[in-house]
Amino acid sequence: MSPEILSPERPFSLWNIHGLFGSGAVLLSETNSTHAYMKEHIRELPPGTVVVADTQNQGRGRHERTWISPRGKNLYFNTLIPLDSIPQKNYSGFTQITALTLASVLEESGVKTSVKWPNDLLWNEHKICGILSELFFMNHRPLLSMGIGLNVNSEAPDYQDLDRKAASLSMILSKKLNREVLLNQILRKIEHSLREFAENGFTPWLEAWKKMENFAGREARVIRGETVLTGTIAGINDDGSLQFKTPDEKIISVYSGDLEI
Ligand code: BTN
């Protein structure tokens, strides 16, 4: 863990955040959701821009779930990623490699997480980080808005009304972390990973992905809109899609959806 990450945090208004690929950052003391903000302002924001909020009053997760976003405790941000020259079949890989990249940053900070397909970070089955992605086309240019919520310094009472298990880095480490330092570390790593992914696709990530326990053998449900599939997690294909065993012992590949274990 770098010593700066344990240094006392500066007030949010003084944060110096560098966006991706030389772009800037928008800092919002409060917003409904950085994801909604990005969507609303996508025409004005250069690719690479990062939108960060100190709190969200309508933070949302996948399937319209609420994302608990207490002020001054966690990281809530969206990045706008240009996808020019990336084959469309690789778009979903971006969120998966971002999840792997986040897992490696957290491991450097002393917290070993598992990535649950496609992109949830869990510690001991407690959710610690979630990613929400949405694809946009601006003048026919594809752009991915990737919203990341990372529980950094939140405490158990923040999750008392939640029906799922959640944890934060400080609950695990018993230390408060400097969110500004952590966010810049994350953004630099994501930038590096995205460049690598654009050049070499998912293959170099496969080993890292397969190292994650991935819950193989666990009974699970794949939720795709209104459709729910019940079965067993069998593994991960070379393109990052999920191998899922249906009750009639057929192995199918799942390219998108949500996995509930
Ligand atoms: C999930 O696992 O369900 C995805 C959670 C994504 C939460 C982040 S926080 C920043 C951005 N703004 C939002 O309202 N949601 C995403």
C-alpha cells in the first residue's frame, strides 16, 4: 500500500483529479447520479472526462437498484471511454477488464477481492464495488460511459437497510483511506489497461480472470431483462463470456446479463 493512501484527505473541493488520456475531471459536491450527469452532458464532455461526486442523492446500480452513496465516504464516478477502432464484440470486455484492474488496485491496498462475472467486486461475498456501463453514439462515434461505485470509507450502519451483503475497504482494513489518492491511482491503472485492451483484446486478461475464483460450481441465476436462467457456473470462455450449465447439463455461453449467486 502506498503511504499517501493513508494520508489525511483534502476537502473534496480541492481535489486534483486527472481524467483519462489527458482529459479533465468534473467535480460535483452533490448530484443525483454521476451516471445521469454524464448522460445529460455527454455532448459537452470530451472523451476521457471523469465525473466525480462527493455524494449522490439518487445513485443507481444495475436493474434500477439503489447505490448507497453517503457524502464524503466513498468513490462515485463515471468515465467516458472512446471506443473508436474497438470491435463491437469487445465492448463488454471493457467493464470486465476494468473490474480486474480495480481488483488489482485493491489488492495493492491490502484487500483481496473476487470478481464475480461480469464485473462485481466481492470480498467474502460482500459487495465492495459495482460498475454500470452504458453505450452511446455521438456523431456515429461509440462512447462507453462507465460508472464505478467503490465503497472506501463507509461504515456498517450505512448498509443497515440493504438486503444484500456490502462492505467497504475501511471496514476490512480498519483504516480510513485517502479517496483522492486512490481515485488517481485507479484512473492511471484503468488508462493503462484500456490501452492494453485496445491493442491486444481480452486474451492477455484471461489468465487474471481465470485466477479469480469465479465461483465455478456454484448454483446461480443469470438475469437478462425479464428472462431468468437457473443453473451452475461452469467457467469463463476465452472471450470473457460466462459458461453456464443449465439443469439439463448443457453448457451455454452467456455474453451479457447479471449473475446472482
Ligand atoms: C451495480 O453493481 O449495480 C453497479 C453500481 C454502479 C454505481 C455507480 S456509482 C457512480 C455511478 N453513478 C451511479 O448512479 N451509479 C454508478
